[in-house]
Amino acid sequence: MARVRHAAAPGGTPAKDASDLDSVRGWWKTLGGDGFVVLPPPTRSRYTQSDGHEDAAELCAVRGLAAGTSFAYWHWQAHQAFDRSGALKSELMLYWGGDHAAVAAGLGSGPAGFRVVDGGPQGAFRLDRVTTRDGAGLPDPADPAGVRQFLAALDEPVDRTRLPFVYRPLTAAEAAWLHDRLRDPLDPSSTARFVVSLERRDALTVEETRRLLDVWRERYADRLADWDAWRAVLHALLRHHHEEAWDVVASLGARAAGVLGEVPSERGLAVLRDLAVPAELAVLGNPGRDGDRATITAWLTVHRAVREPDPVRAAAELAAELAAHGPSEAAMRALAVALTGAVTADRRRATGGDHATERLFRALAGVRFSTDERLPRALRVAIAGLARDDVDHVREAAVRLGPAYTDATGTDTAEALAAVDRYKAARDELLAGTGPDLTLGEGILCRDWHRYRTLTDADVRWLRAQVADPGTGVQGLAYCLELLLAHGAATEAEVEALLPRWKKELTKRYRTTYTEWRHPLVTLTCLALDLDHPAAAALSAWWNKPTPVWKNDLRLLTHLGAPDETKAAELWDFVSSGAHDVGQLMTWVLIRARLDGEAPLLVADRLLGTPGIRAHGLEQVLIGVADPAQPLWYYSVDLRSRDWWQRAQLVADHPGLSAEARAIGLRAARDHHLIRYPDELRPAPTEAELTAARAWIAAHATD
């Protein structure tokens, strides 16, 4: 454990040894001044950056600090940089708000024995220990922080544009130092980092690989993937044509797909095909398994390497094999991503284009492949979904760049515009009755939420089909059921479809930010109550039981179903008590609006300035309920969300709101990434979108 000795305490008495955490906390207490404050070290309640900004707003309000006061903090996830003994085991990320220069000056260079590195106006500050190197640039093997920093520098890719990443060559001294770490006796837990750094350069020797395999099997037995260096050793086994590599592959299953893709062979192709086709529904349909999209990508890579180098013909052949076994939408999406990625990588290697050029080519490839009759329809549908956010970018870039666009993509402007027209003519027919991949991470899935501000008949059919499908996971059910209920399209059929699953599946804890959708059992209960369904009594009884404890935070959210004054009163008692809120205030506003027959925005507006209601949370509710047909469900300001931008505009422009409420909407719009950091928005905004947004802000300049 890294420990530092404090200077002598006042009066000359030596201070006790302090951990890294003690040192950082001691330094942290000394920070702050005019226009800059630091938040206290975090607890688990400050888990994300959004939580940090909420805590900062509350701290400034309590201290009576001016609006715009700059601040710095770290949250609980960042706190995991310290181990249980308080030793710093990785960089500590320090987040901030306000004026970047003021924060940089306020943090300074860091406490004694540490340094603070400035990540720039759009990044975090990073705190780490100061370490030393010898004349060859090598750390003392006994210095954990020095070794960690040395390996981090070695493992920083010099080229991230292709997979696997490319790393700089080792010097002779660096290679010798790493190999020395692998001498007997081998300890897998302590040598993993050195193994990875070496094999990233194809540098593990035959003898090292053999010894590592023996120790790996002995120590990890039936849990081979639990070792951090397993991919590196498997890569070396395949690279050295070690026969036992295939026993390892068989044990790892789909998790080995990515490594097989890096060392192509006929035998590897057969394994990948078996992983992708017969077990495709089981593997790709389960977000808890490794190797889903990676399996398809590796399969295409190896198929091209050993069978058919042309990417379009290769993808068509794989799509045909998948279609013969009843492919899932996820499989075709994975193949769509693999195909556009493959042709883009080919272009990059052939031309040496930069990242911006690569993005132009990838966008055009998706638009063109969507109507390419060489590809089967199921694959074109998947590609069309991926290209939806790119088609307007393709048109804008082709017109704006002219001849430079031809140089970047190999396609002249006229043909690019023709491809856009073909795509738009076919898009609605291709995408009718499709939707997002419900197994994707929550953050990615949220990007599609704004598409459903209104629902087409095809949307409703697709959403209902997902709810009725026994294979749809809890996250997917939450997503689809929320949309159906919010738009008045949920029916008794959805209740009946979920009743067989609710006790075994829906009563399990589902961790979500509740930004767009709620726990599906909350939504199901509200639907059953609204319909006066016979199951409503059993669902409500479950919520009123003392266990499981996790549901107690969410029970009051079910009051939105068949609301009455008693439920409204219970919710108000909660939200006015100052208890931790996970949607209760939002729910009360919506209940009050339903009971009084008025817009939720007006209810929220009247609450502004109410004693006992946190101003910061209420401001988020105000924007969250701006679209009553699709409210947002939590108070994190998602500055990258199209939803948040649209709702902020609605509030700022609403003629029936108070000046204070409209100012809140305008402030949120001005802070949105579409205005401040458009490059960070995903999907990226078009020039037309940016122009319209900036014009709107300019029109409100004097408001």
C-alpha cells in the first residue's frame, strides 16, 4: 500500500502515517475561495456527474453563493480509484462546473507527492501520484504507482482507427523489463498487466505462453475468462499454432470470438460459424452473454480473410446463412455494423484518410448499402436503420464539399445525392415495423427516445409485439410499455401478456436512471389500475408488502394509475418531507394535472418557490413534463439529449408560463450541448439543425 509521511504537526510532533486518501482529503479541505468551491468527498448518493452538479447547486444555495460559482468534486464511481486501505490504484477523476480557468487555478498543482493534470475545457482533471523513472525510462518494480503509470503509457494506442489498436514498439530495455516480470514463479494476478502489454506487440514467446497456459488452467480451472490476461494468452496460443488453443476456445465459447477474429484461420472460421448460426438466437438475444455482436464481426473478418475478400459478397453470404436459421434483428444489426465498418477500414487503409474522412465514407456506405440489391432484404433493413441519422449529413457534406467530397469518399457529388434520394424513397418501407435494439445499453437506447414523440400505427404494432414476446428482457419491456402507456396505446392485451412473467421476472430489481422510462412493474401497475383490470389488486398488494426492500423507493410512483386525492396527498407528504426523490415529485405533478384537468407545466410552474421543494429538482420536473404525452422520469439534465433540448424550448416559448419558468427553460437550452459542445452530441447534429438552434438562441438573446 502506498503511504506518505506528513510533515511534522504543529509544535514539532510527527504526524501519523497517512494513506493516499488521507493526503488527498487533507489537501481538499484547503481549497476554495472567491468564485470557487469544492464539494465534500462523496458518499454513495453522489454516484454520477449529474449527482455532483445537483450537490453543487444545493451547496451554493445553502451558502448563498452567486449563480455561476465554479466548483469541483469527485463522485462515488471515481472514488473507486482508492482501494480499501486508501491507496490510490488509478487516476482520480476530478469533475467540475463553471469557469474552467477558475477551477484550474483553484485546484492548482495538487497536494505534496501528487500532481493534477488538466483535461481541458471539455474534460476532467486527473490527480495521480508523482513517481520516478531510471535513465532508461523504467520504473522501480516495487513502486506500484510507478509501474501502473509506466504500463498505462505503454498501453496508450498510437492508432485507434483500426481494430485491434496499434501500439508503439517496445525499446529493448522495456521489452527486457516486461519479460523479467514473467520469470518463475508465475503469479497470474500480478503478471496479467505485463502479459497484456507484451502480447499487444505479439511479443510473448512460445515458452512464456506455455507456462502461462499451465498456470492459467491450474489457477482458474472452470472460470478461464476471470483472468484479466486471458485474451492475450489465447492470442499467443493461436499465433504460435498451439494445439491446446482449441481446447481453450471450446471452453470459452462465444467469448473467444474477438480473439479468433484477430488470428484468422479455417478452423477459427468453422468455430465462429457454429457460434453465430445454430446458437444465434440464444447468444445474440441475451444481453448478459459475451460475444454477441463480436461474434458476427469476427465471423465476417475471418470469412473475408480465408474465403471471400469482397466485403459485400462476404456479408451477403453470411446473411444468407443467418436467414436460413431464422435470424434475430440483433444478428442482422451486428452484421450491418460489421459490413460498414469493414468497408470503411478498407478505405482508410487504402487512402490513409483521417478520422473526419472516415466518418464521411462510413455515412455514405450505410446510405448506399441500404438500397444495394446485392444484399438480402433483412440486411438492408438493418443498414437502413443505422443510416437514418446519417442521410442528411451525407447530403449536406456532398453539397458543401463538392470536389473535396469526391476525394474523401471516392464518389462524386451527383452520385452521393442520388444515393440519398434512393435511400429516402425506400426508407419508410424498409423501416416500417422496426425499432431499436432493446438489448443495447441504456444510454445508447435513450438516443432513440425522441423519435417516439408521436407513434405511427407501425410503431404501435412493433411496441406491442415486443411486449408480447417472451424473449424481450426487462429493459426492453420497460422501454416499450412506457411508450405505449404514455401515448394512450397500452391495452388489456399488454397486461395479459405480462401477467405470466410479473412474479418471476418483473419483481426483480432493475437498475435504471429512470430518465426516460420507469421500472416495468411500475408502468404495468399503473396500466392495470387505469384499466380497472382484475390483476390491479394483486399488483397493488405486492407493492404494499414490506419486502423486497428495493421497491419501497418506487411504490409511490404507481399512484399515477387511477389517481385520486388520497394518493395525491400521500405523494405530497413525501415530496415536501425532503426525502430522496426518484420520481415522486414528477408523479405528483402529473397526478395533480390529471385530477385538475390542466397541463402539467402549469402545475409545475405554480410550485416554483414553494418552501420544502428543492429548486434544482423542480426545475428538472418543469422541463421533464413539457411534453405530457411522454414525460421524462428523473431529474438528471441530459445535456446531450434531443428530448431535453426540445422540452427546454417548449418551456422557454410557452406563453402561459411565468417569466421565471420560461427563464428556466431558456437557461437549460443555452447550456445544452447542441449549443455549447455540438461535437459531443450523438447522433451528431446536421448543419441545418445547428443553424436553427443557434438562430433560436439568438432570437432569445435579450430574454
